[in-house]
Amino acid sequence: GHGFVRYNRRWLTPAEVALEQADESWKEQQTNWARRLKKLRSTNGREAEVLAELSQITEPAAIPSIIEILAGEKSEEWQFVLVDILGNIDATGAWRALCDVAISHPNPSTREHALVLLKQDRIDKRSASQYLVSKYLNSKENEIINRAGFVLGEIGDRPTVSPLIDALVTEHIINNPLARNPNSITPSFSSDGGIGMQQGSAQPKQLKLTKKNEAVLDALRQLTK
């Protein structure tokens, strides 16, 4: 009676056992969803039936499989179907996945579709905006910053104005293409208009670029109307 039970060859408290069992059950549900979704995806000729079944999915355990299938999905129609399922699931993992799709999916139409679903009333706009700011607004890639700015402007949460102002102009470090080959000769222009030749080795390995982010500016205009 000292409050420990033997479970999976270990001594645990009843609370720890409950946690272990919940974790095992969750993993099992995820595995079952992975199997079920892959099977549904490969079904040919029963499209209407399959789509009807997919539109009923609301379980958070399905999220990892949906994200995985979506990552390799070539058909735009199916990309939309998978994004729709994420839109039907009421869980943090689902709206975060929608944020990720809205920013980083290679297909612009699919990004837009995810954004439409992010603008649904039941999505917690504040949390979604905070997630986007922390994950994407400081990206090393200019395009990602602009996409994040666009999405934040569309979601329309006012407190994101400050981080957006910070992201109006960003610095990016890029590799200097002229620094690779020490034998390359590059012209350098002196202040009096003369031209000198410079060996590649004198070039810095990396360059700092400053970029203005137009989509971020547009988002600010939208949020401060």
C-alpha cells in the first residue's frame, strides 16, 4: 500500500500510469489515423464517398497524418481537401498547421485557401497572430517575412502592429558570389569616378543586405486604418 503499481516492468504511481496509458492511446490513435488517411487517399472511383468521410473528421489525433500527407500531395484538389479537414478540427495543432500552410506551402492557391480558413470566427486570432510573429516574422528569408506580413494583415489582430513595424526593414546576410574565387577580378569604383581592379580575395565572404518589406507595410496600413 505504498501507492506504486507495476506497469510495463516499472514501478509507477497511479497518476503516472494514467499518463502513460493516455500517451499510448494517443500514439495508437495517431497510428490508426495515418493508416486510415493513407487508405482513403489511395481510393479511386469512390471520390464522393471518401470526401464525405473526410469532411466528418474532427479528431486532433488526425493532425500529424494530415500534415504529413499534405507535404507530399501533388494534386491541388487534394491539398484543398486536406486543408479543409484542418479547418474542421478545433485544436491548437490544427490552426498552427493552417498558419504553416498559409506561409510555407509551395502552391499559392493552397496558401490562400488556408488563410481563408484562418479567418473563420472560431479561430483564436490573437494566438494565431502570436504564433506567426514568433515563427515567421524574424525569418532569414525575405519572402517569408512578406508572406507573414500579408497573413497578419489579413487576420487583422491589432497588437501585431509593433512587431510589424520592426519588420518593415530587415537585414539579411547573403554569401558574396564574388568572394568564392580568389582569382576573379572585379572592378571597383573610386569616389572620383575612376575604376580600379580588385582581386576576389579582397571581397568579404558575406554581404549584408537591407530589404524593405512591402507586404509588411501593406499589413500596417490595413491594421491602422
